[in-house]
Amino acid sequence: MALYVKAAEILDKAERKQGALKTLVYDSKFSNIKQLFALVCETQKFSPVLQEIIEATKLLKHTKLKLQLAKVLVYDLLMGQGLKCGGSWKALMMKHRSRLQAELARRKVKLGVSRNEDLLPAGVQQTPGDRLPRYVRVNTLKTTVEDVVDYMKRDGFTYRGQALRLEDLTLKDREFVKDLHLPELLVFSPKAHFHDHFLYKAGHIILQDKASCLPAHLLSPPPGSRVIDACAAPGNKTSHLAAVMKNQGRLFAFDLDAKRLATMSTLLLRAGVTCQQLANQDFLKVDPDSPQYQDVEYVLLDPSCSGSGMVCLRDNASTDKEKEKEEARLASLASFQLRCLNHGLRFPRLKRLVYSTCSVHSQENEEVVTACLQQNPGFRLVPLLAQWPERGLEPLSQCLRASTAKTRTHGFFVALLERCREGADARREADVLISPSDANPAPVSPAVSEKRPAASEGEESEASETEDGPTPAAAAEQTDATPSKKRRRKRKKKKKQAAAE
Ligand SMILES: C[S@@+](CC[C@H](N)C(=O)[O-])C[C@H]1O[C@@H](n2cnc3c(N)ncnc32)[C@H](O)[C@@H]1O
């Protein structure tokens, strides 16, 4: 119910020009920003059609609903996922469902079209190429790829074998293939929905975008290892890590948000994950020298980000003020991400750390990684998947990028850092010269809106959302831009002191 009230409120404000849709959504403080944004965007897109249906059926008169609320409810009932609320509104809408459906059908007949999308003016319609395939990750903790393929075939889907080229991922309604890069991934047409499917409900399949499967796949911690998932909720990458580890070893997963962590706990249970240890804790406050983390060799860091790679969260800042706000938001997020990255590298036995965002901005991706490598000479980048079509921006071509156009996924970035021997010596040297307070600046979380995947359901939990960050600490963040300068100054000072002595 809260979702529909919030969506109606935002549509109303947007109509009265009180702000851009995206800003209004970010500012709403709603718990599932991605879900809210998708509903608001779609309702707004279909607004003229919805209004005509509402007027033709005299829905407002019969129900006493306000126009914007009626629009979101009619959208979800006729074109969306079906009403997700219960209680009086659902009862009310169900009473009018047949008339609303008939009116929608009448409009399609009149225009000679079959899809809802065709009711929109040509400029607003999505081209089929804009729609992403439906990616299904097979949860190998519960089943095998072959068993899922067999099940799907028996369920009426046509199996087209192993995809060999990107074009093979463009599929007709009931077709599916094995992905060309990731062995546990099956690919279906965008129209395939599995939220009510037995395999989904039983945790045998996870609805996760292909790009979001990259971090655990690339980190690839062996069974029995000690692993940290630093910003873990709602836990799709955690369950993927557990599958890679075959549930053997220890998987420490942290998240600041208790509610999302609770949801994650349920999702992990459904996925059959048993090697996890969840903690509602700020990752930046986790002590790398604590005995319980002394054997941690792998870290997955997927921190809050702008979410600009998510197809439904594309930036739409248009005025100078909005652009300024967006820049400040990115700077704050990048600062937080760099802190997390630096912190992740402090675990004494760390071998590899994978860093990922679903952002398309270099400020949150290549720039963060470059700054981190400058500050941590003991680590270097690992070249990733030679056959992957989209690389990190030069000179960071070892990293991967992903996008709708080049990889048929949401926008994404992944970097894999590993400890190197020469660097390890450099690090020891640096450790002698850097005091602990310099090496570990005060923990800070993003001060502004951030992306966080929805915590509640399937595909939605893989797709990222944007929410308000936990603890604003803008002043402390200022220090992040110049840590290497500070260190150099400190070294010089120490050298001078040593010379004087
Ligand atoms: C991008 S989401 C993580 C998505 C997750 N890796 C997945 O695949 O399902 C970022 C998460 O970081 C959490 N977070 C933000 N600041 C944090 C901090 N300082 N310590 C731990 N978690 C944090 C947010 O609550 C959010 O759940």
C-alpha cells in the first residue's frame, strides 16, 4: 500500500513541476527505491493511456480514488506485475478489473495493436533491443544446470543450446540458451517471468542480471576458504559466492541495513546457503586485525553506488542545479567507495579483492580503482576475461565494463585486485612509514543517495536501487581526496626528523 501512496504522491509532485522524477524518488526515503522508481516511470509513461481508461470507465466516480493513485493502481493491475497490495484497495480494484481490462482491449482493437507498448506514441515506445534478456542463475547448491535445462524443456520452453555470440541472446518468447560467458547462467527472452515458478520459489534458480554474476565468478574463492562480502545485502552475490565455495569455508557478510540483512537471511536460507556469518555492521569498522578474520583471503566489495547503470535508473538531470547535485552525490559516493576499497585491502592474508559497481560513471569506477592502486602499491589489477567485449576505460583495460548495447546487461564495472610480491615489499615499507591513523581514516558512509539492490524479490533484488545513505559525514570525506599527499608529507617529515637525529 505504501508503495502506491508514495508513487501517487511523486507523480502528483512531478505533474506540479515540484522536481524531476528521479530526484523526487531519491528524496522520498522509500525503502525500495528501485521498485518505486520503476512503478513511477512506467505509470508516467502510460499516463495518457491510463487517464483515458480511467475516464472511460468512470473509475474515479465509482471508487472515490484520487487520479494519480488510480493511475498507479490501474497501471499495476493491467500492465504491471499485478496488484501487490492487499486490503480494501485490492478489493476495490478487483471489482472493476473486468471493465478496466475490457477498456484496454477496446483501445488495442481500435488501434489494431496487440501490445500495451504499442498504445504509446512512437517516440516513447521501447525498441525490442532496449529490453534485456531474462537471466537465470542456476543455484548449484541445490541443483545442476542440466537438471534445470531438462525441467524448463518439460515446462514448455525450447532449448537452443549453448550461445556462441551475443546475438544468440536475442530470443523468442519460449526459447532459452546457455550463456556464452558464465557456465551457470541460462538466458531467456525478456518476457519470461519466473517469480511464481517452482524452481525460483524453491531456491533452485536465482533471478540475477548477468553482469551482477561477474564478481563472485571472477573472485572464485576455493571451497574451504575464508571470504568477506563487505556490503552484502540483499545477498545475490553472497549466495553466488557460497555456491562457488560449495558451502565450504566461512563467508562473513556485512551490511549496515538491518532490514535488508533480515531479508537477505531469508533469501540465503531459501538458496540453501550454510557457510555464512551475517553481521549488521559497518564494514569500515570491521577490524582487519581481529583474529576471526586472520585467514580471510578473498573480499567481494560491491558498495553503494549511484546505480546509473541500471536501465531504469538512468540519469536524467537536466537543470544546472540538478547536475550540480548529481556531481556532489558522485563525489561523495566515490569517496566512500575508495574508503571501502582501502579498508578491504587491509586484511593481512588477503590475496584477491573484487570491486564492482552498477554505475557507468568513471568517478565511481576507474578513478576509484586508480586512486586505490596509487595508495596501495602492494596490489595490482588482474586482467579479466579476454573474450569479454567491453573493457574498463583506458588505461584500466584489465577491468570489465558492461552495458545494454555491448553485453546485453545493465551497466556495470568490475575490477579484480591481487596482492603482488614486489608490492608486498613496498607495502611493508609503507607500513613502517604510515601511522595507523593515516592508513585508516575515520569511517564514512555515503552522505547522499546511493544505489542498493532491492531486498525483497527475485530480479528486483538483483537490480540495484538508490536510497539515502546511512551517515552523512561530509567533512570527514574531504580528507579522502588527498591521502597520498598527506602520506608523502608525513614521510618527508619523518625523513627530516631522522636526518636531524
Ligand atoms: C550495492 S548494495 C549491495 C548488493 C549486494 N552485493 C548484492 O549483490 O545483493 C550496497 C549495500 O551496501 C550497504 N552498505 C552501505 N554502506 C555500508 C557500510 N559502511 N558497511 C556495510 N554495508 C554498507 C547498503 O546497505 C547496501 O545494502
